[in-house]
Amino acid sequence: AASGPPAGLRWQPPPARLTARGAVAGLEARADPLGARRRFAAPPLPTRRVNIADRLDNWARAPPVLGHVHSRPSSEPYEFSEVREFGEGLQMPDGWATKLVSATGLKSVETPNQDSFSYTLLDSGWIVCVVCDGHGEFGNIISERVARLVPLHFSESHEKLGAEEALTQSFLATQSDLEESLAKAQKLSGTTAAALCFHIESGRALVAFAGDTRVVLGDMSSGEVVYCTHEHKPHDEGEA
């Protein structure tokens, strides 16, 4: 039985909350690595302490990353989050368009927006999109860190491990990084996470998520939803 907080990632144990699905032509299920920690081991942490913020910025400027965009939390009610860009920023394939927006709600004065997103285009042809919904006192810090760590770990391992396993490993490695670099904050705060990886040439899509943040794929011509993830809820029988 899974233990820990009832919603999202506290960061919660990824094996009990992670679902990864890959597909070619139609998003048919390819894998569902529940209990992933039993089959996969997270990459070992560095033996020396590394400043994670510097590591993330250095990675975003490295040649394998053609463009990387991530949000910074805003505090004013209804204010849009600041966006940081690296490389070519929000670079898209020809004929594509995208819009990334997150705004602060109206919880209380000076309460930061705890939602975070990132968009990454890799030179291998993979696009990695991550959305996180933080919660708790330090939810904005945890969610921003996760939105950037997941694409970093994916980019560093997908060519060696294959994209599907690399996405699973990315969630596990992100958990390890949080426990190492934000040990106190992640005990009382956390985030949900939803990641979509899409390969431009092959049309292959991979989805992984934890908590109740959903990934929805729609047909723009018909306006119909063709794929949607479910939500991890503590009262669901499968989550017990």
C-alpha cells in the first residue's frame, strides 16, 4: 500500500503515482510502469554537492537543447508568470504554434503562483512539455524545480535508455534530486506533474503524470478529445 500525503507529489513516492504511456499513430498504450521502483533504479546522485539551479541553467544553454522555456512565479492577483528563455526559446517546427500561459489566482495578497510549466526542444527531435501544480508553503519552489528537472533528466538519458524508460527514470531521478537539494521544503510541500514528450519526425508521443494534473490531446479539426489522462486520487481503489 502506498503511504504519504493524499494528493499530487509531496513529492509522493513515484512508483505509486506514476503512469507512463507511449504510442505511435493513435496513442495506443505501450507501457504502464506502475511499481516502477521495483523494476527501475533512479540514477545515483552525484558524489559532490552541485548547485541544482546552476546545473539547470548550464544544461539549458548546452548544444543538445535547441530551445528551453520555463515560467517563474508571479505574486500579483491575475498576473501572468514571467517566462525565461534559453537558446531559441519557444522554437517550434514549421507549421506549428503554441501558447504558454499561467496566471496567479486570488488566494491572498502576495501569495505566489504555484503553477509552473516548461517547454524544451532537443536536437534529437523530441519536444518535452511539463506542467506542475504546486501545493504547500513552498509549492512554487517545488513545482518550478520539477518542471525543469524532468526535461533535463530525459534529455540526458533518452538516447541511451530509449525514450519510454527515460521518461520513467526522469520522474524517479527528479524525486531523488528533490530529496537531496530541497530536503526540508519537499517534506511539507509538493507538486503534481504531467509531462508530454513528442517526437517530431516519428509522431510518437509519451505521457507520464503524477497527481491530478491532466494531459489532454485534441483534434483541432473536429474539436474532439482523442486522449486524456486520468487523475490520481487517494480515495480511488487503485491508489490504496
